[in-house]
Amino acid sequence: MGQTKNNNAIKKTCWFLIPFAIWVIALAIALLSYSKGTLHLALNEHHTPFLDIFFKYYTEVGACIPYIIVAALLFYQYKAALLVLIGQLLPGLLTQIGKHIWNEPRPLVFFSEHMPNIVLPQVEGVHLHHYHSFPSGHTTAAFALFMTLCLLTDKKPLHFIYFILAALGGYSRIYLSQHFAIDVFAGSIIGVTGALLAGYLVNKIQANWANQSLRTLFKN
């Protein structure tokens, strides 16, 4: 029964997972074809005032936004809120472990040491971090968020939109020169895998309270 539910979850979210698989393959090919610095510059060369503002704020989809959604879902269903919460905490823990194991330099440090003649485009108001680059925590959170939202909704075209939103969250980290493509590559895989695992675990909860919400307390 557990295997069947897992297969159903994968089938249900194919409009997210298929473009995600293409994303992973395309990034893997790019990572194998170009050096870390060269690929970063290629992905980061087109800056505009509009995109600077957009990505400066949109990158928060991988920061506080998932937890705001968790709080909102408490008024809809505890089980749904728990899915998104666990979908954040599980891959988030793996990402933090990876960051402290490898402690890779971020683009600011990497280019200053290896390509000092390169001046990275900077977005006003964005503080560039120095280390703990691999993997990208914001990317992990963004992909985990939208993967769990796919598990909560049945409209497949919406799942494709969720993928686009997740991919934009990942790309924002490259655009802002907070991460390299390989950081985003790893973060996206951890996020999706962690979210699917969270879905498997939460689906096992059959308690009555799981289908209730904070609205129940107010009614009583």
C-alpha cells in the first residue's frame, strides 16, 4: 500500500517532475561542459533594473515564505501544514549538514581569489555571503515548497507553474551571485527528494486531528 501511494504521488506530480528532470539533465550537462566560474558568468551576465528588483525580493521564496505558508495552512488543515513544514525541515537539515561539511567559497570569494579581474554584477541592498556555498539552502527550500504544494493540489497545469516558480527561486541565487550553478543543482535535488519523502511520511498519519485545523478551535 505504501509503495502504491508513493507511485501515485510521483504520477500525480509528473507535470512538475518531468520538467524538473529536464532541469537536472540540462544543468548536469552545463556543469560537465564548463568550469564553475565560466558557467556562473554566462548565467549572470544579463542584469536589468527590473530583474535586479525582482530577484532581490523573489529570492525570499526560499527563506521566510515557506513558513508563512505553513502558518496559513494551519487554518486549512494540520496535515497539509505538517507536510510543508516537514518538507522544509528534512531537506533543510541535509543542506545545512552539507554546507558545514564542504564549506565551499561563494562567488564573491571565489572570483576574488581565482579571477580577480572579474567584477561581479551586484544588486543594491543585497549583502553577498562568503562561505557555505554548497548546496544552496534557498534553492532547497524553494523546490521543497513547490513540490509539497504539488502534493496538495490536483491541477497538473498548476504543477508546471510551480516548477517555473521553483526554478526562478533557484536561478535567483545565481543572479544575485550568492551561489554557483552546482549549488543550485544540488539544492534542487535535495529539495524535491526531501519533499517527496515528507509526503510519504505524512501520508502515514491517519489520526483524526490531522484533518482538522485551527478553525475547529474557533468553532468550539
